[in-house]
Amino acid sequence: MILGFILGPMFELNLRKVSQLFVMDPYSIRQHPIAIVFLLITIVTVVMNVRTSLKASKEELNAAAD
């Protein structure tokens, strides 16, 4: 918490600087292959977590029914 309190203002200042230097059009993500890779990794991770959670809850329901 203390670390966040100390680094928070510095983070906000640098975030403002970056946003002023780099104005990104939402449709320009196609021009940034690294961003596409991170987006795909995020989507795959979320889908796998949801799938695992659904599978675990289904197994719990089957175990409780038996």
C-alpha cells in the first residue's frame, strides 16, 4: 500500500505524458503486431480460465448428484 502511495503520482504523470505523445486510433492496432499478440494471449487465457471453471463446477455438480 505504501509503495502504491509513493509510486501512484509518478505513474499518473508518466501515463499522461505517454498519452500526449502517443495518440492511438482504436483501429490502428492492426499496425502493431506486438499488441495483437498480447491481445490474443489475453483472449486465450480468459477463455481457458472460463472453460476450466465451468468444467470444475460441472464435476462438482456431478459429484454432489451421485
